[in-house]
Amino acid sequence: MDEHHYLLIIGYLEGKITEEETQYLLQKVQTDKEFSDAFEDIAEIWSAKKAVPNNSSKANEVLARLNKKIDDLEAAVPVSQSRSVKADHQNTIILKLRPILAIAASALILGGAFWLYKAKLNNKPANTLAIVEKHTAPGEKKKINLPDGTAVTLNASSSLRIANSFGDDKREVYLDGEAFFDVKRNPQKPFIVHTGKIATQVLGTHFNVSAYQNDSNITVSLVQGKVQVDMNNDPSKRIILDPGKQMTYSKTDHQAHVSDFMTEDITGWKENKLVFNYDSWPDAAKKLSRWYGVPVQLKDTTLLRCKLKGTFDNIPLAKVMEQIRIVADVSWQMQGNKMIISGKCN
């Protein structure tokens, strides 16, 4: 694996790469086993943020594997006065990976001290740092079982972080993307999902949260039970949802409204159904990109005022676009790994 890809992985874990780079990286994880293995190794080390008995052994094993890989890289560098371009790249990779291992060693030896320091630098309370982080690539869905018995289904291009205080007096997780939660009931320990300025609190229930970073809205949809939604830590804006109701919060004007929803429209993705429920074309383009791992660009501004309705049951992207073309005045073409959609509203 070359230097560029190592730097992409590091940048992704630090949250410093673009959306397009993220899409490329996550797609490569799905198609390149060597890259996927390296990604998992580095991500495991990156997540070893607190030395606890049940993860220190595993972290040490991963640390040993990475050290061996770097030792192999060093051994492969030719010993000569005139160093090759390849050798320069290998040395650059080694220099970039050594600090990661140093951070991992700090986490293993010093426990949480390093991460407390990082929290202070970022002006974040220490207990908001995660000890576990789960990711999904475009088109991937993942079932996660939390320590309390709660089941989480994570949609494509999403991540879930579990606070290191999980289960002490409350159960807190941090979501970027979309997930369906089947929460194990425990009245003594509320379950809280943090998504930006929105906190959704439950005792035991089934609900869906959609909160992608580059979407304009955050949506909480309640299937069963009851949830409490707080905005900006303002009790006066608190909303209590009943089953069949969803709250949509606008990141632009910071306003929320409650409406009805059809369960399949919101949770169909769990059964591999790609659902457009009068989505705007910009939102539909984002959904297509997350679902298939292909950047999607709208060529014509007239599409900005169009809506798209339809359900597609686990079929390839080309067939989806062909069916959309039949009912909508659009055309599409691939340019490299990017899809360009042209057209106008009917």
C-alpha cells in the first residue's frame, strides 16, 4: 500500500479529509483486501483510547502486527548512497506510522491520560470520547450489539461511537449518519443518542435516526414506545414523540416540526430497499452516493426543484437509474467513477 493511502486512512481517522476522499476510501475498503486489513489494523489502534482489561490484550496484538509491518518496510529499503523514489516513499510511510504507534503505546501504558489531554485541547469533556467506534462503507449495513443488550443497525456511510461512561448512570452513543435502534429497556439508565445539537432520550423502544453530517435536516422517527427529543439543551423546545410520529429538525433555521410517516419509507433500508419518499434531487443524489459508493453530481439547476418517489428492492445502480429515467425527464452518464445526472422537472 502506498504513502497516499496510509495518509488517507490517518486523515479519515482524524476527520481531516473531504467527503469525496471519504467516499473513495470507504469504497476501497470494500474492494481491496490488503487495504481493508491495513485500515482495520490502524483503526483498532486509533480506537484503543483507554487501557482497560478487556481490550488491552487485543490492542497489544494489533500493535505488534503494525510494528512488524513497519519493520518489514524498513527492511525493504535498499541500503545505498542513491536512494530510490520507492525507498523515499517507504521512509515517509514509516515516519507517518511511527507516531500512530507511539500514541497507541501511550494509550496502553498511560491509560486514559493522553486522551484526557486531547479532550482538553478540543474543549470537550473527557467522557464524550469514545472507546469503540463502528463504521460502515457506502452500501454496507452493520448490526451492532451493545453491552446492555441494545441492538443497533447502522446504515451506509455511517459511524457510531460509544461513550466510555456507557452504562455507568446512563447509556450514551454518538451517531453520524443513520441507524435503527432497538433499545433494551432500563428505566434506571436512560439511553441517549447524540446527533449534533439533538439529543434523543429513551428508556426502551424502537426508533430511527437520520443525521448525516452533510444533510440539512436531522430526523428522528419513532416506530414503537416513546422518545424525548431535546434541542440545543433547551428544555422549552423539548418534543415527546408517539409511535408513527417523526421530528424533523432543520440545521439551517434551527426549527423542528412533527409529522406522520410510513414505517417502510423510513426503515426500508434495513431490508435493502432504497426508498425515495418525495426526496429532493439533491437529497436523492446523496442517498444514491451512500448506497452505491459512487459520487453523484447534478448537472442542471432545474433538478433542484424536483422530487423523487419510488422504492427499489436491492438492484444495481444502472437498473435504478434506468427505471428513474422511464418516469422522470432525466438522463445519466458515468465520467470515471462519478455519475452525472442531467434533466428537468416533468
